[in-house]
Amino acid sequence: MGFFLRSPGRLVPNMEAYTYSLRLRKPLHLPGVDPLTSREGILLHDPETGGWGDAAPLPGFSEESLADVREAILQKNWDANDLPSVRFAVSCSKREFAPPVNDVLCNGLWIPASESVEEVLHRTADWSNLTLKVKPGREPDIDAMKAFAQVRSDVHFRVDGNRQWTIDQTLNIMKELPQGFIEYMEEPLIDCEDYEALWSRAPVPIALDETLLEPGGRELAESENVVAFVLKPTLLGGEEDVAVWNERSHRLNKKLIWSSCFESGVGLWNLARLATGSVPAGLDTGSWFDSDLVNPRAVPAKGMLSAPHTLEISSAFLHSLT
């Protein structure tokens, strides 16, 4: 089974390409798009290396669409310089698809529009020293986060604004939540220029994600108030693309947070191999799927994504790319 892509004389060998569609357990609310009920992507498989890659642009975040990815693959455009998700998939296909060497420390993910305080408390009850990434939406429910913190005094919030807030909203969240509960605020503001105005009022710790892709992101990343880089290869691209920010994080002494874009288990396990070290990675998205392409599934337990002995890909959800 497979659509075979031949590229004579190129470094990329024969590839197999498959489409997939995975149903989500509940609608996924992301800014700027209708709630997602399924996640779709295209897998690339290199029979020579045994590698698998997942090209799954995320609606509302990726510049390219799945149709763009399909066209690039059908045209054998392996360079795909303007399609980061393809570059990431090709990069992953160059090596054997294998588990990470060690277990991977993870943060939990909480989207209040889709999960109540009680539900996330139950789901993370056995997570110790909990780091929780929260996506509160355009109008944050600060009381919900305060209620969670009252029960879990060990929690550290990574509060993701998805570039939807004003300076006043950002400062209000910092003021209302108990001191010490916020590790950082991720992408609260849409304009790079607004961060200096924010910091003139308070030294809010910031993590950069999408801003790293913009012209002003490189300069902003130098600020002492930027404490972390959130790297999403589906948005950034392949090895060379992420290596730039990997090196820069070490040089500037910033935390490096490897993070998913709700890719399938193929993408998640590839990300897990990158996420070494003691900083919790943002890989708590596998539990959003009813079922997945890989056995075992990439779902953290007790704050850890356990490294299995082997990974097996099921063909039940795969369809030849035509």
C-alpha cells in the first residue's frame, strides 16, 4: 500500500506517502478557526531508513494548508522551502522511526473551553510537581486557574495567550494569580513592539513561539525578560531550521520547550526523541485522539512519556495518497 514518489538523482530516496484522518475525543478550540473535530495529515515513509514523518499543518497556525502539502508531495518538491511541515516530515524520514532513548518529562495541557477544572484535576491527580500549559482563550477565566491552584499548590502554569490579549489583560493575570504560580506567559501579545511597553510596567516572564518566525522575533528573543523558546517543528521546519533556535537557546541561556501541534503519534514520537533534558516538553496532545496511528500511543502518564521498547504503525487509518 502506498503512493511511491521517485526522485531520480536526488538525495531523497523513494518515498511512500499516506493520508490519515484521526477523530478527536472532543472539539478542539483554537483561535481564528472553527473548532476541529478531527486531525488530518500526510505521512512520509522512507523504506530504506525505516523512517516516518508527519506533515500535519495546524489550521490557524500554519501558513500552509494540507492541500499545499499534498501538492508539494505529488510534485516531489522535497525542498518545499515554504512548507515547514513538509521539511519536518522529510527530516524525520531520514532516520529510523524509533522510541526516545529515555522517558520524556512533559507538561500537562489544559484548554478550559474543552475541559473543566474538575476534569483536569482528575486527569493530573497523580502528576507530581505539575507543570500545566493553559490556553485560556480570548477572555481568560482567571477564577478557574485560581481554583485549580487552590487544590494543586505544586502547579506551575505556562499561560498561553495565543497572541489574543492586551497589555492590561496580561498584567491582570499576573496580578490575580498567586505569586510564584506562573512559570511564564506564552505569546500574550500580537505585536513585538508591545512587549517593551509591557515590561516598562512589570518584568513579565515571556516565552516566544510564533514570534520566532517573524522578523522582529530574533531581536525580541535577546531580551532578558524572554525566558523560553517554544519550538514546534511543524511550524519551524526540519533539522536546520530548529538547530538555529536550539543553538540560540543555549547561547542566551533560555529554556527550550519542544512542543507539538496536535500531530499524530508519528509526529509526537519523533518530537519525543528531540525533547531530552529536564525541561518539561509540550507533548500532552496524544490523549485528544480517539485512536492513533502508533502503538503504543504517545500519551504521558504521571508527567512522563514513557519510552517503549518498540513502535508499531497501524495501517488501519492510512490511505494511499492519490
